[in-house]
Amino acid sequence: MEKKRSDCPALPPGWKKEEVIRKSGLSAGKSDVYYYSPSGKKFRSKPQLSRYLGNEVDLGCFDFRTGKMLPGKMQKNKQRLRHDLLGLAKGGKPDLNTALPIRQTASIFKQPVTKVTSHPSNKVKADLQRASEQPRQLFWERRLKGLQSSDVSEEVLRTMSLPKGLQGVGPDSSDDTLLSAIASALHMSSAPITGQTTVAAEKNPAIWLNTSQPLCKSFTVTDEQIREQELKVHQARRSLEDALMADGLARAAENTRELLEGKTA
């Protein structure tokens, strides 16, 4: 392999860009790009670099492979920022939408896509063989074991605690694996999550296991628990709305001050 290291003007002083060119194999001639901080830490992707730099550098227009800022993207970002400032100045409200941009179709499960059209001559055909749900591997939830989330400083985040009524079923039924399995079931399936309703599944889960339900015993959610969760969600949304509003007003005031300073200079 051939390595070329050079300075990166688009990043703060001291940052280095390394390009590794492969000399042999099926990928001969292709190159991999890495970046090194002044302290020598290695970064392999743009999201990893963005998490480390934070608000120090805006990497929205940064091209990770070339190490340069793309002027076309910079102009679009400036126009979008100017449009947002004018909207706030005219009394518009900041975007407080907190909906998560989650993927609707998971890559590990093939799901059909329905085409909706209003043209009378078009005919929509459905493949019944593909529409049927594919079989799942037994105890597939065990593959979620050991997966942990970390913050910007790569510190492992504290996991959630499960209610006392939720108990695992099957081999190696730890709380972390059960929590990941329930979260996956809520995201992937539209059916109610009831757990394993048969007593036989607890005695021999390899035979009587219901694969459409997570590996936990049957449980019941009371109205009191629902009201408690609704109160927690309401408080969290209120706090997030206040924080987003304060941040939007602070950004608008700072940008307005910069514009006024630029006019008076």
C-alpha cells in the first residue's frame, strides 16, 4: 500500500489527511481516506469526524474524500440560512418538529412497496409470494446482545431499566437483550406486543416459541402505567420544545447582530 499524508486547510490547524492507495488484490488502484487530529486520533468517516468536532467546524459542505469545502453546497446553505432568518424576522415560528427520521423499511426484512396511482389505465399487481412474511431465525434476538450506545466522547450511555413485570424467556435472557428485542418488535411489527402467552414456551421455548413476539413472559399494561408514561412524555416534549425555542431565538439574535455589524463596518 502507498500512503500519502498532507495538511487539510478545510479543517483547523494541525489536522492531517491520509490517502492509502491499494497496490494489489481485486481493489487495486482504489484508495481509502483517513483524517488525523493534532493529537494523532484517527477518523475513518465523516459522521465520526463531525461528532468529534461538534460545533467547532460546520462540515455540511465538507467532502470527506477530497478534503475540501464544496462551493455549491456552501451557497445553498447560505440561501437556506437567509430564508430562515427572514422567516423568523417576520414573526415566523421555528421548526419544532421532533419526529425521528427513522427508516420505514428495515434492510434485514424484505417488505413489499405499494404503488398508489389515480390514473384509471394503470393496474397495480401484487406478488403474493413476496408479500408473505419471511421466516425468522429462532432466538434471533440474541444477535442484539452486546450492542451499546455511546455519546460524542465515546462514553457508553446508561441503559434503560425494565419494569418488574417483564421477565425474559429462553436461553441467556438478559435485561439488555430483552430491552432490544422489545424495541425491535415495537418498531417492526404493527401487532400488539403481548409476550409469550403459552406456559409451554417457558418449559421448552425451542418448540413452542411464538417467533412474532419477543422473548418475554406474558404481561399486562395497566391504565395507571399508561398515564404515568403519558405524563413523562408530555414533560419531556415540553422541555425539548422550550430548549428548541430558546436555541432558535438565540441563533436569530446572533445572526441579526452579525448582519448589523457587517452593515456598520
